[in-house]
Amino acid sequence: MFVLLQIEAKFVAFWERVYLGNTYERWAIALAVLFVSFFALGLLKRLVHRHLERLADRTETDVDDLLADLVQRTKRFFLFLCALWIAHHTLDWSLAPQSAAELEEAAGAGLQAKFAALSTDSKIELAIQYLWHAGFWLQAGFWGIGLVQYGIARLIQGKSADDPARTMGVTVLSFIGNTIVWTVVLLSCLQALNFPVTSLIASLGVGGIAVALALQNVLGDLFASIAILLDKPFIVGDGIQVGEFVGTIERIGVKTTRLRSLNGEEIVMGNNDLVSSRIRNFKRLNERRIVLVLGIEYDTPVAMVERIPSILKEIIENTPETRFDRAHFKGFGDSALQFEAVYFSLVPEYDAMMNVQQSVNLNILKRFETEHIAFAFPTQTVRHIVRGGEAAATGVPELDIQVQSVAAHAMKKHTQKLD
């Protein structure tokens, strides 16, 4: 019995020992509260997340989906810091330094001087406060990223995953949103740690001017990417022409846009250059305009010349995927009667348009052959007349010489065979 009383007395004496202003018993209670709070908060997180997921399945609104996502983004380190904040209130901390004047002087001097002015237990208390504030703003950054992604999802809602505009919007907006969120988090953490954020921002403002001048091309491309996102002059997959470059958009980045040219090489262009250039977007064509120019021999009868515009109209209208515009006897060329017909291909793709044009051309050839209408070849006539005295001097009688090209002579023979 006496031994038990001695053990009990030693046990009580152990728990009554003081460390940093608190007994061992209070330290044990604080440790137990820490672990119980940590596991309780983790369990609460899982239960709330599961409840919000079930609620999201039953409702059409996406607010509960946002809340479920934010709960899921709550990190374990933040739960531990919350548990630590709860547990440390079970201990007796003294935040008073040697004097109020010293505290005021230390607070104005900065974090290092403030720590030097406090006792050991006060330093621990202050460190816990700073750690909790820094952890809170870090966790707020993860919540902010969730809000950014929620906003982006609302903007691209209704677009398929393969939509090029969706890819472009997610890339640019994610970069801008993440940059803003983590910048605010960094400044808030520094403010919570009593760093002179105002003077830091002022210093960064002065230095930022120099950096902006040095990186004006980069910043110009960055803002140009925002303009491309908002105005959408083109999206991934569009075929465009910028100056002498023609290609298909493969990727729109924060600084550059990449095109795949018709020859197969990759063309990298700055976004600022694209925004400040005239862009021809072939993907957004509803139809393509085609101009057909023909040359007919001058020997063609007038009655046939009058019929040719109606013949061209008939051929074009009978060709699928075309829309006739006009056909006219345009004028008199050097070696041909000129006709011009204008029509549209209703299929804007280049290969399909060329197939339509080929079909029209073949039908014209067949019809003109049936109607015995001859195409004109380039010809040149040289007329040299030897006159009176010159003829007597040379002994050559007056004559009229006509020289025609071999191609024109061959065309004449071909026409005679048709007749």
C-alpha cells in the first residue's frame, strides 16, 4: 500500500511539472486534442463531401458541384493546422513581452525583432499564429484555383471536349487565372507575416517598369492571346493566311500560335503579329467564288456568240454543288472573243471546290465540241506591204505577207476537220 502511494505521488509530481509555462498534464491534453481534432476534421470532410456529391446527383444546379469540389480540395496540412490551432488554446500562452513599449518597437521593427522581444513560450505562440495564417492563405490558393476552373467550365459549357475553342479557352484562361490567384496568395502570406508589402509593391512597381520595357514583346503576345480568346478570329483547326504564310492552326499558346503549312513544316508566329495582321480565315467560308474566263475564235458566227453565255449558264446550273451568278461576252481580246462566267462552289473545302471546278470545265469542253465552238489560240499577224519605188528598187512586186503562229495554223486545221 505504501509503494502504491509512492508511485501515485511520483506520477502526480510528474504531471505537475511545468514546461514553457504549462504542466505536462496540459501538454498531454493538448496533444490528445490535436490528434482527435485532426481525425475528426478528416472524417467531417469525407462526410460533407459525400453528402454534397449525393446532392449534386439529385439537382441540376452546379453550385453544389462547386462546393463538393472545394471540400475535396481542402488539404490535409490545412486540417492539421486547424487541429493545431484548436489544441493550442488548451495551453496557457503569455504573449506579453518585457514591456508594452518593447512590443510596439518590435512590431515596427519587423518579424525578427519581434521574435527577439518575446519570451520562449510567446515565440512558440507567435510562430503557431504565423504558421496558421500562412497555411490558410495557401489553402485559399487551392480554393481559388477551384473557383477559376469553375468559372472556365461555365464559359465553355455546352461545347464538346473536341471543340478547338474549348482547348484555346482553357489554356489561356487557366494561365491567367492561376497567375492572379497565386500572386494574391503570395502577397497575403507576406502581409500575414508582417513583411512590408506596401514598400515591396512600390519597389516592384519601379522595377516592373524596367521589366515591362525589357519584356514588352512577351507582354504584347500575352495580351494578344487574351484578345484572340475573346474575339476568336480563328480557333484550332482553322485554315488561315497571314501575309505569305498559309496553314492550319494547330495550337494557340500564351505567347505564340503554331501553324502547319501546306508543305508540312511548322510555322511559329507571335500572337501580337497575328492580331496586328490581316487574316484570311478559309475555314469560315460558306461558299467559294470561281471566275471562269474563255477565249473564242473571231471566226465564230455572231449567232453562236450570242448563245455562249446561256450555254455557260446551263452547264453551271446543271453541275451539282454550284450556284450560278453571271455569264457575259466580256470584250475583244488580241486574238479571241472573251467571255467571263462567275459562279460559286457551295462546298468551301478546297479539294471539293476543285472537283466542282473540274466538273464544270469538262462539261464545257464536251458541250463546245458538240456545238463546234473553237477555243482561240494566241496568234500574231505581221503585215508588210512593199510599195512603188521600193518594189522597183528591189525588184520585188507589191505583196501582202501574213505570218501566223504554228499554234493558230494547227487550230485552223482542227476546225476544218470538225466542219
